[in-house]
Amino acid sequence: MAEESFLSDEFVSQLTAVGEVDIVVGLPTFNNRDTVQRVVNAILVGLVKYYPRQRSVLINPDAGSKDGTTEAVQAASIPDFRAVLAASPLRTMHVVSARYSGVQGESEALRMVFAAADLLGAKACALISPDLESITPEWIDALVQPALKDGFDFVGPVYQRRRFDGLLVKNLLHPLIRAAYGYQIEEPVGREVALSGRLASYFLGDQSHREDFPGLGAFEWMTTAAMAGGYRVCQAFLGPRVTVSRRSALDLNTTITDVAGSLFRCLELHQSYWIARQKCEQVPTFGFQPVLDLDPVRIDRKRMFQMFSSGVDQLRAVLEQILSPGTLEAIIAVAKLEERQFRFPDDLWAKTVCEFAASYHHSVINRDHLLQALTPLYRGRVSSFILENGRAGSDDVERKLESLRQEYERLKPYLIENWNRNVR
Amino acid sequence: MRTTSSSPNIASESAVPGADPLWYKDAVIYELHARAFHDSNGDGIGDFPGLVQKLDYVQELGVTTIWLLPFYPSPLRDDGYDISDYTAINPAYGTLENFRELLEQAHRRNLRVITELVINHTSDQHPWFQEARSSRDNPRRDWYVWSDTDDRYRGVRIIFKDTELSNWAWDPISKAYYWHRFFSHQPDLNFDNPAVIDEIWKVMQFWADMGVDGFRVDAVPYLVEREGTSCENLPETHEVVKVLRRRLNEKYPMIFLLAEANQWPADVRHYFGDGDEFQMAFHFPLMPRMFMAVKLEDRKPIMDILQQTPDIPETCQWGIFLRNHDELTLEMVSDEERDYMYDMYAFDAGARLNLGIRRRLAPLMDGDRRRLELMNGMLMSLPGSPVLYYGDEIGMGDNIFLGDRNGVRTPMQWSGGWNAGFSAADPERLYLPLLSNPVYGYQTVNVEAQRRTDHSLLSWMRKLIQVRKSSRAFSRGGIEFLQPRNHRVFAYIRTLGTDRVLVVNNLSRSAQPVELDLRAFEGYIPVEMFGGNPFPRIGRLPYLLTLAPYGFYWFRMRRL
Amino acid sequence: MRELVISNLRGALTAVTGILAEAVPRVLAMIIIIVAGWVIAWIAEFILRRLLLLARFNRLFESKGVTRALSVAALPSPSEMISRIVFWCIWVAFILVGINALGVVALQREVSDFVYLLPQFIVALLIIFFGFLAANFFSRAALLAAVNANSPSPRLVSGFVRFLILLLAVTMALERVGLGRGVVLVAFAVAFGAIMMGLAIAFGLGGRHVARRILERRFAAGGERKEEKDEEASHL
């Protein structure tokens, strides 16, 4: 019996009607009626303004919205582009909405977008979030141009961040990926990315680990798989990323479980690549990045510290199974410091992360529990980071982050050694 | 196999049969210049007797009307549009007697003849201008538009921007400026002067009395000027037209007026008035969009312009065309669209002229037979009376190096022999050199060779025109657009009473599937009009068709 | 009289000899069966252990944390445990067959009772084993959740969860082997109910302000967990 396709007849029929295209823009949605119209308008204006001669299609996989999101997407046409631009579209603009089972999560939506890109022979495929408030038509150009015209396979975003924004990315994801994979990619879980047609086809074919990377993990997987697969990687400056997101409702614990867990799984998947990788290279960055010192995000540092020190105390027995005795002792020692003297040094933090990664690989305890045990330690690191850099300018903060990244790089042999050893 | 041509059916009566005053709605018009068609006296220039010799060919082609480009006496600095005598024939093309003979022979073959009425301006060699400039007191002074300064009518656009710097020219004789919207040697007539209108009417009567069936009025929008306006499409211009039309209707009800007004459809609409101005007007903006649609492989440009096209009075008709004696004008498109057209069709800057492209149809289509068929198929099936430019029926090429728009006005290619069968003169004497390159040269592209085969472009064009004439839904029917999801397919239904024709065009270079919503025609049987084969009956489900690259279908919808 | 005594003695001797003649072969048979069973069981254990090691059987359990849990409980690895279980199963079976071979009716009845009870006993052991694993797992999960939610006394919560699960497991195991079935069940029900009631009272009465705040935060529109929200929104 023939295997059942994950593409519905209606979706395939719509794609057939669209025919061959140059650009696919994927916009997965679920109950985003409030924001999606503006996002769709920005995409359409961007396509007309920057790619008026290219054939393009907006693919909107929807997980079963009940608030009229797909209707809003279809209705979000611009009656007169001349009010916005000095041009009218040369070509018919296509917007294809299709329902998918939300049970499988966002990776299913991405799979549909990749399938569309593959079937329609797209040269470039961009992915956009439906809850963006800060998107402009220029984002389309920034993402698509390197893939469409400059021969890059993966285009990651660079956002304009407020100070202390994205600390998990800056303290864990970015430096660990940089040290392991050897690419200085700013936003490894960037949700606005672009792929070349051939990379989209590759991702479509390699869906064997789909279920291992829920939510944002899918984007981490794409980023690391592109690097490990030898594809040409670059990044493009987009601007500030402001969303109306339900993700903010996800607590830190779940976030760390998702993204750190996905990252460790990526390390497992690509171990033959990153263990052998020696060098670390800059990633070409397109776009003009203004130097703006934006107001810092407000974080309750004291509460962070309190949760860290009580967490270390309460989870000692668990941490003993994950960390080496020396590292654990050092953590216990810093947890005992006064809050104002508290410092979670770069080397200790980097070592902690490396040991967590290795322990995750060896499944010393249940993996979910292992990731949850990382949360209080991360809180400690955040508290220390804010205390150290509270009054520092953006240049100083950048220097400190650079030294953290170099610490990770220095510890790569340590990571490899722990990764390859037998279980204690 | 040689295709034998049927002998012309010369009617016993010389008058054109039928008294239908709306005959122009069913017309298939063939535009040609007597100079370019056939030379009878071996001087290297085509003439009316030569044209008469080729009327059988024109009749066999299937067209119903000949549109003659200006043949009046002229210094020929604008290919005859600079007229120096309105009621005579340029001696190079023949005499008035020759012209009368042409009319008679054409009418015998059921062919009508329309001529040019270039009334916006004359040549500066015209006696009227010579008199007008001789002194400020001359009675004809006021027949033209004069000014002591070139400040008047500021901001009015220059049409021939590649050659002219101003709409005013200095006359050294009468020491004043005169107004010209075209070349500086073509001063504009002053239609605020009733004497000018009366004189023009006399000219019209002259040719109408001779038997001409219609007038194509050149450069209509620019007849009247007013300060503080664009000097185009002014209400006063419409008044002039109404006057001429009224007089024409009273005396010559079968003669029709065709407007050349290169404007947006909404602006051209005014030239139909309430059925009391022009009976026909060219739909300029449609033409470049047909070319754009085929390159983009997207029906959007055509759909947009046709949906913007307003309804016109019942007695009126659009004139639609692909190419003509001028450049492929890109005035009525946006900057983005113009850039696209230049990049796609005129990458060689030598092909560009005056916001247009000076190439013929076949080179624009890269000599692609399928695209030529598709474009002609749309020309013959969209609403309006189609105008075919001489030579396009055999796929003639062009020569952009001949200067101005001469590259598309080269001699007709009749055969592969001496001077392409156009003239017995020495080749150096021809009014313009023949095309001789291996792709489009007369040895390869000519009537004689194409007559011999059933599958030639010429044979196909004959068949196309014949099929078009088999249904009045094309010429007089309404249009309803279908909008299948496949944007590469342009489909519509032409309806006149119970006569319904479904037209489906594939604008893409690759084969395409399309599902058409034909529920309104459930139970009908589509009969393909070229082969006569019935297709599956239409049901409730979307009607699936597959089309070859650049393929099209015409289906007559039969209910049995 | 002497002949009677001698005859009786001879008769008794003959009877004893007869019994012995009957019993000794049976005992010998029993011993042979038991020894043979040991040998077979040992061979089976040896082969199985090597096969499981070759097939890296233990890896299957590593990711679930079973290996770790067993070592914490000072238990051998899964492959070792299974090999040992197989050894004992085979040998015990041979022992039972051997005992049966003795032909002592009373013993045969005990053997059959034992055989009947054995599966229940094994199930009970399994229940306790898995209960132990579950207790470890869930108590750790509770500990981590409580720590990350900044709840008071995470260790107390974790211990409580462990206690409850173990209690449940032991009760189920005892119930399986039929030991004081009714009493154990009732005792468990009472204990469990009392604990739940106590918690409800403690929380509802003593902690009613806390309860109200928690409910308000859950159901109020916006503003709840504001600090958490500020904190969470910036990490990615």
C-alpha cells in the first residue's frame, strides 16, 4: 500500500496552481489574528518592493486556528500598492493557506514549507513568525538576498538587542555552538531565517529527527545542521525583534529544557563533525547595524540569586550525578557568597555547561531532569552577569561576552574528553 | 504542395455589400503603407497600382479592411505624417486616378479602405503654413498657434523627447514662436479657429466622396491647447470631434472615425462620447501588457488593464493591435513596467526610441512560432476589432539600424527572388533596404514560400482569421473572465446571445494544467473550433484542461 | 516368642529395606536432578550473560536511568540481573522437579502450593522494584519542579512523593501475595485519606491566603507573575 502523504490534496492542488517560483515565504500560524495581517502586509510589500520580477508565494501552514487567522491571512491584501510604494506588483501574488495537525508541532509546519519550496523549485525560502510587531518590508530583502543572489544556503538573523536581552543565547547557546561548530553565529535560535532551495530540500529529506526538536528546537537543529552539513552560512541584520508572543508565557524551566535540550541533542547528532572541527570562523554579516545602546531589560537579579543558591543546596544530590566533584564544589562555594559579592566566573560557568552536555550525552540521569537541574545554575549565572555588567556600556559588555566565548573555545578539549569517556 | 489560391470573387456590383453601419465592429483591419507593399513601375517605391496587384493576397488572407498609412504629398520628414497637401496623392505612390482604381478593386473584393486624417498638424511646407508665416496679418495667420514667447503652456510634456527640446519652435520669417506637439517641422493647426474646422471638413468630404470607408484620425488628444492644462484631452477637443462626427453622420453614415489617442482607457472613453464622437479608438495600454504577460507568464497585467477598461457605447468598438508602424509605445505603463519591458524585449538600447521599442512582432517573440500564434490568438479573441500590421502575418523581421522607426517599415517580402518580389528596380533604389539576414531575410521569410505549405505561419493566420470570422461573439460579444487558480492561464468567455466561445490561453513556456469553474455551463459540450472536435461534456466538477506550452483553445459551447 | 520377635524383626527389616530400596533411588534421582539442574542453569546463565553483553543490552536502560538507579540501590546491572534470574528460575524448577521425584505426597502438595505462589511472589517483587524506580524518578521530578518554581521546602515535597509511591508499591505487593489482604488495604486507604485530608485542611485553612493569591494569579487577566514574565521574556 502506498505511504500516506503528509500533504493534503487541497494543498498540493493549490501548489500546482502556483507553479514554479523563485521565492517561498513560510508563515506558520496558530491563533495569530491580531498580528498576522500586518506581518503579511510587510511580507507582500517587501516582495513587491525588492523582488518585483521574481515569482513568489506565501505559504501559511496553520495548526487549526479558531480565531479566524487564516481568513485574516487571505484577506491581508493591499488594494493599492501605490499608496505604499512607487510601484504596482507586476505579477499575481499568491497566498496559500493549509491546515496541518498541530499535534506534531511546528516542525510539521516547517516540513510543509520545505515541501512547497522543493516542489515549486524555489531558489530561496524564508521563514517568518506571525507574531512580529517590529517586522518591516526590509526584513524580506535582508533575508532573501543572500540566499537568492549571493549563493548562501543559510541566512540567520541578527537582532538589535536591548541590554540583558537574550542572556540564555549569549551565555549558553551562542558560545557553545561557536566553540563546538566553529561558526560565530549570533542567533542560533533565530526564528526569522532564510534557506537556499537546496538546503530546504535537504531538510525536507532529513526529517528523521523531527520529533526530537519541538518548538524552537527545530530552528536550532536547522542552524546546526546547516553548519555541520558544510553549507554556506551567513547572517543578516534585521532590527529589533518585538513580538506579541505566547512564548513569553513559557517559564524559564521549559525554555531551558527545550533549547538546551535541543542543543545537546544537536551535539549528539553532529558529534563526528564538531569533535573533528578545529577552527572557528566569522560568519559574513549583511546589513547595516546601528550602534545603539538600548535600555536594558528589567530582571529581578536578587530573586535570581536566591533561587540559585537555594537550588544548589536542594539539588546537591542530583548535581553530584551530573557534575564532577571539583565543579560542584566550586559551585557550592560561590552559592555561599553574599549576594553583593556573588560572582559566577566565566570559566566555571563554561565548565558547568560542558559537563552538563557530556552528562546529557551519557544519560547519567533522566534527560529532562538533567536539563531542569541546569535552570537554577543558569539563574545564578544571570544574576552574576547583571551584577558585573549593570553599569557597563555596550562595548564593555561585548568584550566580556567575547572573553566568555573564548573560554568556551578553550574548554572544547575538555568537553570532548568528557563526551568520549565511559560513564562514571 | 502548392496551395492554389481561389480566384477572387469579383462581384457584379462594385459597391461594398451590406448596409450595416456597424460594419467596423466585425472588421479585421490590415495596416499597410502603399510605399512598402508593392512597386509596379520599378522606381523602388511601392505604389497604388502595385497594391492593386496584391489585393487578391489581401483578400485571401481574410482581412476585411485595409488601413492605408499617409500617402499625401509630403517632404517625408516624418514618413508622410507631415502633410503638405491634403487632397492629392504623393506622386511617388501614384495619382488620384490610381487611388480611385484601388478603391474600386478593393470594394469588389469586399474590402473596405480607411485612410489617415492627420489634422493636428501639417508640414511646414504646406501652403497654409507658408502663408501663415509670411506675415502676422495674413488671413491664415490664425490657422496655427503662435506666440511671441515660449512661456505659454508651460509644463506640457514633449512627445518626441529623443529629438525635440521644446513644444515651441522659432519661426525666423515671422519672428514668432509656433506650437508643435511633434516634430518642429510639423506646426499644430489651431482648432479654435472655425475656418480650420471647416477646411478639415472639406478635406474629409473630398475623400468620402471618392469612396473611402473610414478615417483614422491621428494625434487626436492634442487638437486644442489651453493655458494651465496638459493640453491633452481637453473638452474643446471633444467639441471639435463632435462637430466633425455630426457632419459625417448626416452625409456619410457608413463612414467611421477611428481615434488614435494614446491614453489610459478611462481617458480614451471620453472619445466615444455618448456615441457621438469616434466609433472606434485604439486600446493602447492593452498592447504592451500582452507582451508583458507572456514574459511574466502571468495574466495579471492583461486582467488589470481590461478590468480598468470602462464600458463603451453599444455602437462603439475598441481597436486592438500588437504592432504597428510606430514604436511599441510604453507611455501608458509604470516606470517599473517600462524597465521590465526594456530588459526583456529591448536589451539592446538601439531598439529603444521615444519611450518605446522599435521592433516587429516576430523578433520580439524571438521568432518563436508558438508565441506568435498565442499572441495572434489573443489579438483575434479579445474584445475589439483586431489590426494586423503588414508583414506580421508571415513573421517579418526588422532592422533597428535604419533610424527612427524605419526598421519596421521595410519592403514587403513576397518571394525569395529579385528584391523579394517587391520591385523590379535596382536594389540600391529601394526606398528602404530589404532585410537580408539569414533568420528574417526575404530569402527565408516570404509569402511565396509560406503559401506552399499548410503549416506555414501565413496559412495558420488565414485559418485563424477564418475561424474568428465564423463567430460574431468575438467581434460583438461581451466578455466574462474566468480566474482559475493557475495564474499562467488566461481564460475568458465571449458571449453574443446564445453564441458562446470559451477561450483558454497558456501564457507559459511549459505545459500547464488548469481547472475551470464552468458550472454555469453544465451540460454544454465544448467543440474545439480549429479542429471541430467535441470535448468532454461539462459537469459540476471543475473542468480540467491541459495546455501545451503557449497553447490555446477556442471552444464553441454547444448545447445539444 | 523368639521366632515371633525374629519374624517381626525380619518383617520390619524387610519393610525398612523395602522403604529404603524405594526411597534411596528417589533421593538419588532428586540429587541428580538438582545437580543437573544447577549445571544447566549455570550454563544458561553464562551463555545469556555473554549474549546480553555482546548485544550491549545494558545500553537500552542507560538512557532511562535504570542502570544508575540500580547501582544506587546496590543492585547489579540489568544484564547481570536477568542472567541471575534465569539461573535461579531454571535451578528452582529443577529443584521442584527433584522434590516431586521424591514422591512424598505432603511434599508434593507443598511444592504445588509453592509453584502456585511463586508467580505472585515474583510479581510482588517486580511491583516493589518498579515502585522503587518510580519513587526515585518522581521524587526527583518533584524536587526539581519545586526548586524551579521557588516553592518552599522542596525536599519535603520530594520526600513526601517518594514515601507515597513506596507506600503504594508495598501495599500493592503485599496485596498480591495475599498477606493480610483486607487489613493492609484498609490501612493504606485510611493512611492515604488522612494524609490528603490533612493537606487539604492545612492548605485550605492555614494557607487560605496563599491559596487565594495562587488562584488570583492563575485566573486574573494580565499582571500575574509579572516578575516572572519580565524575566522570562528576555532570555531568548
